[in-house]
Amino acid sequence: MSQTPLATSQTPLATSPAPVRTSPVASQAVASVAASVGLNTTTAAGPVSSVTGGPCGWRSGPPARYDHVIWVWMENKNTSAVFDSKQAPFLGAIGSECGRATKYVDGGVHPSLPNYIAATSGGSQGIADDNGPSKHALSVDNIFRQVRAVGKTSRSYNETMPAACALTSSGRYAVKHNPAAYYVGGDDRVACQRDDVGFDQFAVDLAGNALPAFSFVTPDLCSDMHDCSVATGDAWLRTFVSSIIDDASYRTGTTVVFIVFDESEGAGTMPFFAVGPSVTPGTEVTATLNHGSLLAFTEDALGISERLGAAAAAPSLAAAFGL
């Protein structure tokens, strides 16, 4: 697939190291993780330092293939609500020490569900609501099935989901944010029961060196900033992302993490961050990107030759972020 050249800037980005309230236990755990990856912990959450061993920029080029591609999904924010916000010191630090995109667009697609479906299948499949899988049983191909088809593993990790592959919302679990639950073609149903699991399983898989090739991570409705504050989601991300970049598997240089917001709140652009060893610290991509770009990169990174829907014509994130 040809890659459209993308505009980037290597100018370091300003961050706002405002503290985020956490419990003493959580603060101690985060401080330990943060110190090991070069995070300044003078405050509860400060900027990522530029010392050797930070999360990005320590590898001279990308690997031929990635072992792990991780998508972490957040909710409903305009770019301006997060970038350089005092409520998001960790994301500000990640933008400074790794990379961010200023024109990651939703293309006017609303509400949440069609964005999740577009990101995983290459199109919204005619969906324009947030109804559950009983209303939208989709037989189309998707990234989860694509990964399995090339002999690799994919897994969705859903915070507060009451049971594997839950098809209805419950409490802070929203099925509309769990796209794997909507696919019914091929072996999708069997795979969903096996691979669509609770969020706690991620820590188990990480500790056991058993992360899948593709991870789709969905915080619950509070942790993802949907029902709770930007500061709450930023603190959640700080703990979660730090656990990844502190792990030995990340130090092999074959893991990349994307922090994705599903849609804007009307401005058309939403925050997007890339964390990978070959990302030059301070990278700011100013070209227009979208969920198709994310899908195209993931297909390429995991050795999948087919491009689904909009991914076929989308510019690759590899050229944008040095991945």
C-alpha cells in the first residue's frame, strides 16, 4: 500500500503538570512505574523526562513486524479539551515525549457505535445509532477476524463487563463500545466468547508474557471520560499505559500503543496519541487522519495484506509517526 506523505513537526510540546488526585496506594504504584520509564513524579503526574530509557525515541527505526498493537479507546472529546489541558497532565506528557495528531477527524460520524464499527471493519456499515448487537448483527470482515486469519491472536479487554462477550450494557459497561460483540460472520461468535474478556485479564496476560498480537482496550464509562472528568480518564491512562511501557515486552521494541478518542463533541477533531519506541519525542502530525488510518496501520503492522473499506485509501500512520 502506498503511503501518503504526512506533515509533521518535531517541535517539543508544552505540557501542564497539574496534579491528579489519587489514593496513596495508587500514587505509590504509579510513581514506581513512572520512575522506571523516565516520568517526572515531582507532582502526582508530571511531564515525561527526556532521559535515556523514556517511552519513545530510543529505537532508531521501526521493526519489520510488530508483536503487539494496542488500541486504547477514550470517549467524546474535542482536541481542545485534552491537548495541553491542566486536567490531562499525563496525556500532555505523552504528547511531548511521544507523538500526537492535531487533525484526527471523525468525519461527522456520530454517535459512538458507528465509529467503533468503522475503526474495526473499515466502514460504519450503515449504522447511525448506539443500539446493541441484537439490532446490528454484522457478518462483514473485521480486524479481529483478520488477525486470526493470519494465525495471530486478538483480544478485547472491557472494563466492568459482567461476563465474556456480554451483548447488553450493564452498569458502567457499554456494549456500544465493544465492537467485537457485534460481529457474527465466520468464527466471530466463538471467538467473541473466548477473546472478548474482562479488563483485569490484561494485567494477567501482560505479566505472563501472553499479550495477543492485537489488543482492543475499552475502559468503562467513567474511566473513558464519557461520564467522568478528563482528569479521571487521564489518571486511569497514566496507570494503564505506564504498566505497558514499564514491561519487559515493550523494551523489545515491537509494541506500539495508540490512545484513540472515538468521536469529537462537534468540533470534528479529537485527540490521538502514538506511543512507540521509534516515535521521535515531540512529533506532532498536522495532516488529516482518521479511524481508517489506524486500521490500515494495524493491518500492515501485523502482516495482513487486505485493507478493509476506508483503510484501503487511508494514509498510513507509519509515515506520520515513524512507526
